[in-house]
Amino acid sequence: MISKSQIKLITSLHQKKYRIKHDLFFVEGTKVIQEFYGAGWEIYALFSTEEIDFVPDGKVTLISEIELKKISALKTPNKALAVFFLPTKKPIENFNFSIALDGIRDPGNMGTIIRLCDWFGVKSLLCSKDTVDCFNPKVLQASMGSLARVEVHYLDLENYFEKNQLPVFGAFMEGNNVYREKLPRKAILLMGNEGKGISAKLETYLSKKISIPQFGVEQQTESLNVAMATSILLSEFHRSTEM
Amino acid sequence: MISKSQIKLITSLHQKKYRIKHDLFFVEGTKVIQEFYGAGWEIYALFSTEEIDFVPDGKVTLISEIELKKISALKTPNKALAVFFLPTKKPIENFNFSIALDGIRDPGNMGTIIRLCDWFGVKSLLCSKDTVDCFNPKVLQASMGSLARVEVHYLDLENYFEKNQLPVFGAFMEGNNVYREKLPRKAILLMGNEGKGISAKLETYLSKKISIPQFGVEQQTESLNVAMATSILLSEFHRSTEM
């Protein structure tokens, strides 16, 4: 059984302002819940249509599928929903390589980029303050359990680049052919907004503009989706450590 | 004004069996419509909330936003919807490089892969018969106008690989590190189903299994999404032509 006030609390967490107000967010699906829990994230409450054995009994509330549907952000709810405390803000750890996002707005793109960070061992993701919130349910849907292992920081990128010493590589439609560049192991890769690209104020901090050349003859494609472009550029930066 | 029978026809085209029955499919958004039209696709009818000047007058029906909502597959309809004739089946053109898909089911992944083919100049996409239909409205939403320029063939891949001479590279979790492989310019890249990977019957035709190494230390990520993996592997095959 889930109470009305619990339903109200959880549905409010679909919105960022209430996630901040309550210091909570939620994830769905037993496997993903287990990944967050296993990575040390603190659980507030867990609602499940099945018995769960990996968290203390007091935290688990068995509910019906109809109740789950009321709190889920998914069209087809996935057996369990867990409410976790938002993590405490930590300073950015030292890194050799990181990705910075300048105003990424699409939750699917954001989730995919977090998943890529996890795959490629990028521990910190640096985001401008207008980038979509990583605890948005749609971001979590796309990132699967990866957010449990990637620290996402929201900050003033201009201020950060001003002080930081690492070279910043920006993805542009008209940049140097990335396949012909010697990419350093220590760097930041900056990806711009889906429509507007990298903002003029950040462009001044770039060491180099890079581009994935288009191979089609007719040059009609608008641009690669930002998540696709991130996957290719991230792969380019990491292949050098493998050669 | 749109008639009831037109509404019935267009909504039926959301389903594959009616697309085949009527030999029609539809795309949405003026820009995408223009890309198909400009690439020589034959238009059956165009419904728009605004004047359209790039197709003959007789083909355009001005409709209200409410009418557009009735026929659109989008949550937020995009000004225009055009019905095109399905293309006539053509033989597969000779190619140096192509991608083959073994049972890709997610329309978003399929659309993204078509968009990648367009970017990287892959003219023919070879799909097993259980791969999602490329004229599915959700595929078209993800592929944007790219399908206008990429030929998608549905065929018996086993039969095709049996006769074809090009080496086939298959994407596997446990394959050779792709960054350390010398990739040929003439090849087929085979990508497997989202859950099951490449089927056993096709595995026997592989020249080599390749893999994108995971850089995260803890090795907890399930796998890269198939569209992400395709973007990286496609980039690896094409970078050699750029070096």
C-alpha cells in the first residue's frame, strides 16, 4: 500500500524544483535500483510489485501494478521504483579527461552522454547551468544505471575554463578533421547545444575546433545528433590510449 | 479540409501492413518533406497548415492544426504531413562498404543508424527481415530526412553472406579491440539485435569479431546502445580513408 501523500511526493519529483526542495529523486527498474544502491547511494523508500531482498526490509513497500502506474514516469512501469536522496555536492575531482556540455537540452541526449561517460571511464561530466538536470526521469531512463557511477557537475563553464589549464577541444561543424588531429590524453571535450552549438562566450576558451568529416557526397545532412557526435569524438580521444 | 476517408487512409499508414497494402507512407515537417521531394520521391498528397510552394498546387491541401493532429504521429505536429509512394524495390548496388542489421527492433536506433549511414556516405543498408520497417513513423522521426538518401534493403542475410565476397565484421561484446585492428576499406559491418546480439546462424559468416573496449575500471555497464556502437565502429572504418 502506498499512501496519498507518498504518491503526491513522488509525482512531484518528476519536476526539478521539487527534487531540489525535497532533496530526493527516483529511479525505476530493479536492476537500475540495484546499481544505484550497490554504488552506495542512500535510499529513502522503495516501492515494488515484487519482493526485494537487497535493501533493508523497512525501506520496501509492496504495491500493486495500479499503484506503481500512479507514481511511474514510464508508459510501461518496470516492477519497482526507488526514491533516493540527491547526492551531496562534491568538488570536481582531478581528471585527465572530461566532457563539458554547453546547454544540452534533450533528456535522451543527456542520458546517452552519461552512458558513454560510464563506458569510456569519464568520471566527471561538467555541465553549464542551463543543461538538462541529470535527475530528470527521462534522463535516467536513457542513462540506465550509468548515473550511479558518473559525477555530474553543474557550474559556470566560463569561470571554470578561465582557471583550468587543460586544453579544451570544441565540436564544430567547421573544425579540423578529427581523424587527422593528434589528440592529447589530457583534455576537455566541449559539446554544444543541439540547435545553437557552442556559445560565443565559451568559444574564446577553445584550444582547437574539431569536426567529424561528412563522407556523403551531397552534404545534405544537417548535422550529426550531439549524442552520436559525442560517441565518435570520445572514441577518438580514447583510441590513442589503446594504440 | 481533409476528408474522413483521407484521415482513415493516413492513420492506417501508421501500421506496416497498410503501408504495404496502399503502397504509401508519410513523413512530417516541411523541411523533411522537401528533402524527400527534392531527392525525387513521388508525392501522393500533402497536407499543410501553411502555404507550400515547392510542390504542384493540385497536391497540396490546406488543413487546420486540429485536422493535422488527427493524422500526425507526433505529439506536437509539425505544420505539414506528406504522403509519398513507397519506392520501387531496386537491386542492391555495388558498394565498397555497407552496414548489415540483424534484427534491430527499436525505431529510434534504426532511425539513428540511417542518419549515420547518410553522414558517412553508406548508400545501402542491408537488413534482416525481422528488422523494424524503415517507413515506420518513429523511424522516420529519428532519421529526419536521411532516409531520402539511403537505400534500405530487407533480405535474407544468411543467403546474402553466403554469396557475397566481402569480409563481414561483427560487433560483439567480446571481440578483438577495434582500435588495434587494421580495418579494410571494403567490408560489411554487421550489428546485432539490442538484446540478443548477432544470431548464431549469421555468426558463421563473420571474418572477424570486433569490440569497442570498455575503459571504465569497474566494468559494470551492460553494453553500449547499438546506435552508439554503430557510430563508433562506422567512424573507425571511415577514419582509415582519411588518414
